[in-house]
Amino acid sequence: MKKNFIYTVIFLLCGSVFFSSCEDMLQVDSDRVEYEFDDWTLNDSVYSVLGILKSVQEVGDRQVILNELRADLISISETKAVVDIQEISKSVFNLETNKYLDVKDYYAIINNCNIYLARVDTTLEKNNVKLMIPEYVAVKSVRAWTYLQLAINHNNIPYFTEPILSHSAAEAVMNTPMLTREEVITKLIADIEPYENPAAFTMPAWDVDGKVLKFGYGSNGTEVDTKKLFMPIRMLLGDMYLWRAGAGDYKKAAHYYYSILTGYGTNATAPKYGDASYTTRYTAEGGEGFHNNYANLFAVSSYSTNSNSILCLIPYAKSDLEGTISDLATIFLPQGEVGAAQVAASPGILSLSERQVYRYYEGDDVERPDMFEYSHDYEFPGDLRIPSVTCTQMGGEENKTEYKNLIAKFNLEKNVLGRNSPYVPEIRTSYIMTARPEQAYLRFAEALMGLEREGYEGAMDLAMTVLKVGVKRNYPLIQNPVYAERAVVDANGDTVKIQRVDPETGDTLYIPRMEKYLASYTDSLGFNFTDQAFTNNKGIHSRGSGDSERNEYYALNDICVARYLGKTKMENNVEVVDSLNPVTRDDYMLYVQELILDEMALELAWEGYRFGDLVRVAKAINDPDVLAKRIAGRAFKNAVSHRHPDFEMDNELYSKMVDEANWYLPLPAGVVEPGKVEPTPDDFNPGEPEVNE
């Protein structure tokens, strides 16, 4: 590594300003700080950014734990879970003792970014190329992502963009009024939106002597492009507009998710997202076995430099001797141990998975009588994604003790799981994905439902298309359309008439032919998915539930809506809509919105988004039951949705979670304070970096 810069810096905020180099650093602990950037090179800038990424590793586990334990997809073991885990699961927040509630690591990242952004020289050029711009934009993305997570978790937070270089500066920040989530997001949008186009502002792709630098586990391991270590700006903007949800924000959110999926504005072919890769399908009638391709997305050996199924991730070392390690495996599925998991898949997510109705694809090479066409006749009904990434373990005397429904997403080897297969992992958590295309599709659908509520005709249908069919063509949306009728005229301008017979007199009449036309509208927009990359696009639901396009149990019609909401009854052994409780347009909108959240659970379970997703939708439609009922029902194997009158739940937990005041984490005092530590560039590496041809 190059060692040609020396500078003096105070180390801040819970001990981690990770401006890394191989030189010793002089530590100064006073209100006076002096920087000396002597011949600061691009390599020096790279080492500094590596230091920032090192600090991001410190919060990766926490994001997963805080978002998943408080939500509806996890149950805890009362005997194995440590006190901190049990408290988070029960929304009990002990600021003095619970390590997951300490936010200083988040603010360490932010201050690291502030220092870098304040000092980097973005005017340095070589061959008319501004050398520091990729790192500059990447650091802005890291800071924006970190602030967004804090705002989601806490709702009101301290916000600053200048480096905190002293105790007095830290105190000044803490004495400044905190900003609301919406205020923080507004500032972040203004900060990063100028850099949204990835064609003009690329993320770093570092190289050494012309050879690409990648991170991985040796020559036989997996490798990750450096650009995937940073959240795409467009993904961040989509999330921010979706969270802010003011006038016009859903339109902007949808635009940015659409841009991520299509490469809009980059003069590039759309990325190949949403085809048949990583789908899981039954291989025999009656659900006796299935191809477990979905699990391969999370298997360590399946991560690929060229994978289009990863937008951003946080890598970890395989041992604490090699760098920062993740503790998620210790919590979810301990390495080499049986029966030691602190958490498991909740009955709520298992029942949601089993309530789905799998449908075989036409042309599947199986003997399939009609009774086996849908999974409600299977021994193991439902969606296949959850059983693809959960497992059992046998332990105890003569293997009589069974540990079921353990979560293997964070330390999974390729092709080791079937339907709850016995599995004892021999690997640690390698990567935490912070964004992937399926997440963009589902949030695009969520933004479309926001547009539907704002009067955009066709938005709900397109949202359902994302889930059920897959996007393949151009989809125009029109806001508040008003239709009228007019007479049809021919090429000469004459009115076209049609012949009718008067039913009373029998006389022949000639009346104008009328046509319906769009008289007025407020706004229009369109989403074009005609690129060849979308030829084989499938609905997200098809990744685990078979041919959702042909699935009559997963459709936008009265009977499906009524079934979900508990508005059906039996007549002559046939399920029909209850005429005394008919389905309304509002019911349709609620149904699709809930299907999106169901799909987020099935596709993105345990990846660190769930509680935030529930909060965001509950706020958007002003209905706390979106969050409260789902969480209150997590311990029950319900055969119906939480919108159904027969849904079973914990009423005491419901009473707690229906109050929005309990949705946000408290902030400990003094979250911004100076500290110091002396890292090196290699602290970041999740293994030895490789230079590859």
C-alpha cells in the first residue's frame, strides 16, 4: 500500500474516524485541530474511504436486529436469547445496558464522512478527469444512507454536516434542536440529488496498477466489486421520497426506482432483473420436492462480481483475526452448534407463507392431475421462499430434540437446504445485503399505490402487475382523468350515424355514433419496460409461488379481495362475496397495498427492512393496524390475513403497538462526542483484498 501522506487529525465520535493509512497518526485531543494534506493522492483518498466503510461494518448487524426483532417475522427463544435480544423483541428499551441502542457508531460514520467531504479536493484532474469525484459521491451516499437509517429508527435526530473536531463543537450540535425525519430527508435529497445519474457520477471501481481491486475470501472464494459497497444514489432517493411522501413525492419515488430497474437516462441497456433466476419451484405433484434456486441468492459461494441480484452490501471477515466480523450468525444460526439459535422464523411468517397458493407452470414436466394444480392440496402448501432459507436441527439424546424453523439467510452454503432440511452451518456471516433489485421492484409498487391514492388511473393495476405478471411493456398513467362523449366524424368532417329501430313505433332512426374521449386530466406519466431485458420478466410472487400470472387465487378481482378481507360466505359449497358486505374501491386499494407488504415479508424476510416498511405504509395510509395487528399476530399460526375478522393476535401487544409513540427508538444522551482510536487500512478487509486481472 502506498504510504506517502502524513496528516494530523483528532479522532472523533465514539472512537472511530477511520482515515486510514499505513503511517502512524498523531492523535490530538483538544479544541484546536490542524490538518496537513501533503501531496494527498488518489490512493490516500481510497484508504480514507476504506476507513469509512470500516465504520459502516459496525452498524450492519444493528440495522438487521433493530428492524427485524421489533417486527412480525421473528420469534425469540426465551432460554437462548440474551437479554438485549429479548428486550428489543418486546420493545423494551434500556438505554444504559442494551448495546443495540447505542447510536454513537452511526454518528461516527457521519462525522467520518463530514471530515472527508470537507477536506477532499474535487478539482484535482488528470486527462480532464476529476479524480476524486467517484469517492466524493460515494461518501455522500454513505452519509445519506446512515442518516436515513437513524431517521427511520428514531424519527427525530441531531443533524450536522460540518466536521465535529472538538468537545465544544459536539456540545453545540447536541444543544441544537433535533430535526424530524421529514426535515432530515429534505436536506439529504438536496445534498445527493445533483449526483443521481450513475452515468455521470460513477461509484468507485478501484484498481492497483491497472488491475481491478476486489474483496473476497481468496482465490476459491467469492468476490465483490468495490462499487457494490456503496448504496446507489437513485435507490436512496427513491427511499427518501417514499418516506417523505409529500405532494409529488410518490411520483419522484416511482421515477427513481424505475430508473434503477431500467437504467433510465444512462444510454445503457436495462439491467437484467426479474427473470427466472433465483425462483424456486416444485418438481413433483403433491409438493413432494422442489428446486431450491432461491436459496442460492444468499449462499456464500453464489455471490458474484457480475451478479445483478445485488445492488449494495456490507462485507465481513470470516474471523476476528482477519477483520470485522458479523454476529448475526451467532444470533440466527450459530456456526457448528445445534440448538443454540436465539431466534427463529415466527409462526406469523410461516403461516403467511403457507397461506399462499402455489400454482404449477404450464409445461412443467410432471404428472399433474387437476387436484395437484394448486398447493392447497399439498402436504406442504404455500410459497417456497421461506422454507428455502429456513432449516431444522436435530440434537440432544439420540437426536430426539428438534429445533425447527431456524433462519439460514446469513450463513448459507450453496444447495444445502431443502424444505426445512437438517443443517448445521460451518461458515460465518459473509455479507449483509443492504439493497437488491427485488426491493426496488416492491418499493416501486408501493410508490405506485401512493400514486393511485393521488388519482393516477392505472397505478394500482401496474402495482399488481409487478407482483403477479411482471413488467414487459409501456404503462401510461393519467392523473384525475375526466371522460366525455362526442359524436364520431368521418374524414370529411361529417357525423357518422348508426341505424336504430324505435322500440315503440318501429320507425327506423339514424343517430350519431358516440365515442368516449379523455376531456381533461391533471398530470400524466409513463413507465417503459419494453427493453429486451424485460422479455422474461416475472411477477415477484412467482419467485416462490409458481405461475402467479395464471393463479386465480392471486388476482385483482372481487372474490380475491373479499377473501383477503373476510367478506365471503359459502353458498352451495361455493365461496362467494357476501352481498351484505360488498367489495369497494377502497377495499381493492387496501388489498393491493397489503399484498405488497406480504410480498416484502416473503421476499425480504430478516434482511433488515421489516419494521421500517411497516411504519412507512402505516403512516402513508394513516392506519396503525398495518403495523400493530401484524406484530400482535406474529406468535400465531393464522390461516387468514390480519384484515380478516378471524385473525388471532395478542391484544396486549396490539394495544402497545397501535400507539405510534412506541414505533421509534429513544436516543441516549450525548450521541455526538469526541473519542479516539488508531485503525489501519487492513482493518476493513473481510479477508485479504485480491488484485484480479
